Amino acid sequence: MPQISPLMAGDPTHLGSFRLSGRVGEGGQGIVYLGVNEAGERAAIKLLHVKFSGDTIARSRFARELKAAQRVASFCTARVIEADLDGDTPYIASEYIDGRSLREIVETDGPITGTALDRLAIGTATALTAIHHAHIVHRDFKPDNVLIAADGPRVVDFGIARIIDSTGTITSRAIGTPAYMAPEQIAGDDIGPYTDVFSWGATIAFAATGKAVFDGKSIATVLNRILNHEVDVGMMPEPLRSVVSSALAKAAAERPSADQILLRLLGQSTAVGASTAVLTRGVQVASDDTTPFMRVSAGSITDKPVQQGSTSLVPSQSSPTAHQEGAVTGQGAAPGQGAVTGQGETGQGAVRVMPGESGGVAGPSDAGRAPYPMTEPSGPVRRRRAKLWVAFGTALALVAAAAMALAVNGWPALLFQERTPEPTETTEPARSFASVADKVAQTGKIVIGVKGDLPGIGLQNGDDFQGFDIEIARRIAQGLGATDTQFVRVSRDDRPLGLAEGRVDLVVATFAVDKGPTEFAGPYYVAHRDVLVRAGSGIDSIEDLEDKRICAPNSPIVGEVQDRVKVKPVPAGDMAICMDMLRSSKIDAVPGEDLILAGFANRENHRYKILGAKLSTERYAVGIRNGDAKTCKAVNGIIADLYSRGTLKQLIAKYFGKVDFKPELEQPAMETCG
């Protein structure tokens, strides 16, 4: 674990929203501090030595890169929480996770082998896929930037090299670390995701052999070996051996994409990009060191969930290259710019990330994904199955013949009547699973508790449910690999008990994070207590409500309004009655949580707006049975992916588009799992 040293004279005590408590380490481009914000969230905060240019073009370039980096999905990465590179103290704050770097572990404990090596390869490939889906090229992937946390590997410092390089203010060092640079980096050619793939291969080879495979006594020797030396990967098992070998191809066009690497390591078809379900599976495999890791025939994670503990590691057939798959080939800046390496280089914890704004590298959108084709069993397997069916058919024939013989003898009715109980309604015996993720992986089934009385959020019509929360729940279920999703209506008071008793697996029902016994993933939306008024009413701020009539259902939000401004409360039984009174001008405003207010207002013919007073905050999260950290982490990654792909923005426009309000569209800080 990284050693935290005290702050020194001249060190800042605050950066952004974080109070600094110590030094994690110092690298060539910056000092890394440990900080904590008011919510208790810890971060590794890199204070950069670089003074950024005031060039408008450079700033806009940086803004694009930083926005993408902040939205990389949390699949074996670390989230960028906040950053400021415009001020006199430029910094980047990332989620802090205790862990040693891969370099330190290998140099101290020796090469990594067996299942641990498989999990390392899958975890880092998962992270690289998420990074590339955000249209980010890491550019400095190496053992120092892979941290091994308690729940698996984390890749850090993605995108920082490109961000700093884009300003044009760093001097004379090629982006990357010599022993892990790709041939095109050395030659000054275009840099893209395929560059990271080469560095990934060199990193996994280092982990397996215990030494840098392109090492040398001088930089010239190292660069010559990268350009001309073929790496011996014979010590690795298949399919890892062939995957790493292809990743280390000298020609960029001959390397697989990160998507293809991950799919091959999980035994899936590489015909399409890695879906959220595949990324989720990668996280589960990389973080679970308690379940035996078996190699089985290839299957479809999307179509037919892979059994827990039986992840396929069979190499796929010949697959298209990264370029053929449409991987992002982003143009790299000229070499000689230098990189700020983050937590890994200075020995600190890891950071998680989320995929970018406009989709991913060869990755399908959330909607309309084609399922991965199932691999047809080979000849011997097919023959064994045929024998089993023949045996089963023979047994059925013998049973039928025996029954007929007994019937001829005239005494079967009595026999069967005596031994056959009266028909009773039977149910499938309950099965116990360590986590919801395990249940879905083994059965494909999931039960999700939702609201049924909130228009636009979760509204029940017969057996059908519709609304924003329902769409979120469906995508979470799909991301976990579920093929059979059942929605069950839950009340506000029944949500925690339903989870504890196992009547529901998850709850997606405007469930605000509390300090009770429930585990929470997310939040999937940050709501604000606010006020709804009719558009054109002349009420544009909370102060304009002075002496106005507001609806007063049994809600603490009324008191929050009264704390800010003098109003005239008008009692009402529920929100529907409030909307009736607002429609008929019997009241001037309705207080409530912005998303719920927007749901009611969106179905009206009149136009309404939410003031934006933001009286207080409610973090809508996914309720999970207490202690189910495995599912919590998977759901966090899926939610992050929904933000990064712009899915949340699309859903809000779909269900609340008629209402004038400013929803929260930035990825919120995630709850800590476990």
C-alpha cells in the first residue's frame, strides 16, 4: 500500500473541493496528494508542475480531452472526479484506491502465473476497452500505471498524456516510457488505440516473465529491440499466448483492438464490439479471486450468461484487425511532448473512469445490439450429446413399455392412486446465490423493484411498467447479462425489506441514498428539491414566490421553501391533486423533487418550468442487498456507461422534454461498494 507522508512547508492545504491530508508521492511532472471532500470521498490529487498556455485553441483542445477522461466508464479504471488546469495550481483529482503498482509487485514477488495472470490480463483489457470507448488513447500504458487493488487491477493516468501534450507546453520527452512504447511512437507516426494495445502486450509479458521484454542498457538498445526483437511468449497458456503475441505485432494494422482482446480472453465472438455486459463480465472475472477459473467452450455473454466460475478462455478464430473493426485511430501530436504519469508512477492508489461522450471503439450502442453468435459444438462434443439423447430416449421407451404392461395386468390404477399425491401447486425451490451478479450469470433472471405511481418515472399499466426508472432498470439488467427481467412494484417503506428478504434483487425507484442497512450503487441521477410553476407566470426565482400560494402535501419540501421565502401553503392530499390545483390556477407553485415534478408536468398540455432553486439534493441510487459489493461495482460501471454514451441525456429528453428545467447530466460521484 502507498505510504502517506505529511504535508511539507509550502504545500497547499486545499485544492478545489478537497482538503489535503498528506503526500502520496512525487513524479517527474507533479506531486500527488491525498485529499477528502465534504462527502468523505477520498481522491488522489495530482498537482502539476506545468503552467498551461492561455492559447484559446489549446484550452478548447484540453476541454474536450478532459471531458472525455472524466466520463470514461468505471470498468477496472479510476474515475476522474474534478480537475482545473486553467488556474495557477493546475490539478487533476481521481478516485483513490489503495493498491501497489504491478511493477512493484513483480519486482518484489516475482512473475505472475496461472489464474492471477489471466485475471490481470482480463482486467487490464477491460480497462483499456473502456478507455478506448471514450475516444481516449492512454499513450503511456505500463506496469507503473497498473495498480493492483483489493478487488483487482486498475489502470490509471489514461488521457493525461494527451491532455498535457495538447497544450504544447511540455518539453522534450516522447509520450510514453521507452521499454513500453510502440514502434509507431518511436517512428513519430500516428498514434491511436493500437499503440496502447502494443504497450498492453509488453506489460502482460513483463508480468509473466518478471522482466521488461524490450529492456536494454541504453535507450538506443531498447528502441532497437522494440523495432526488431520478437518476444518469446511461450511461457503463457493459451489463449493468452496468442493474444499477447498478436498485440505485439510490429505493424499496427496487424494488432487486435482492445475490444477483440477482451472478447477473445472471455471466449466470445469478435464479430462485434464489447458491450456493457462484456465489460461487466470482465470486471467480475478480474475482481473475483475466490471462484475457480475454468476454461470452457465459447458462449455468448449477451445471449446466454456465462456460468460463474466457468469463464471461457478459448482463443477465437481469426478476427479482423483494429482498423477493420473501426477502432479510433486518433492522430497523436508530435513526439517530444512528455507525460504526467499519475498515481501509479508515484505509488498511489487507483482511479476509476467512464466511457466517452459519443460511443466507443467498435462498440455498439445500447439499443439494437446484435447478440454474439454461439459457437457450434465440435464433432466429438456433438457425438457425446447425441449419445446422451439416445440413452435418454431409450430410458423413456422402457418406462412407457413398463407402464403399458402394468395396465394390461389390470392393477396399475390402484398402484398409481396409492403412490401419487393429490396435485398441488409447486414452485421451483429457492436457490441461494452469493450475489445478484452470480444469480444473473447462472440463471439469466433478475427481479427489480420499481415505482408504479409516478408518471414519467415509473408508472404501471396492467402488467406493463413505463418510465425513466424502468428504462434505467432495463439497461442495468441487460448490462448484468439478464435475459429474463421481471419488474415488481414496491412501496417506499417496503424497499429495504424486499431487498433483505430476497423478494427483489435490485430496487430502482427514486431510492435516495441513506445510512440504513441497504447497499447502494450509483447514483444514477442526482435530483434536487425544487419548485414547479407555470411557464409565463412571471415567477422566475424562489424570491418571486413571496406571498404566493404553494401546494402543501405531506412533505418536508414545503418547509424548505418556507425557510427561504414567505408563502401561503394550501393543503393537498398528493401530487396529483397539486397538479390539478396548479392547472386551474388555485395555487401558484408545487414543491417537490425536480425529476418527479417534471414527470407530472410533462403529461400536461400547459407548459411548466422548474425554478432551479435546488433547495437540497437527493441522490437516486440502485438499492442492493447489504454486503453485495460485487453487484454494486458492476452496476456502478453500467451507470457510468449510460452517462458516457449520452443515454441518460436521451432518456431525460424522452420522458421530460416538454418541461423547462436543467437536469443534472454530469456523471455524479459514485457510492463506495462494500
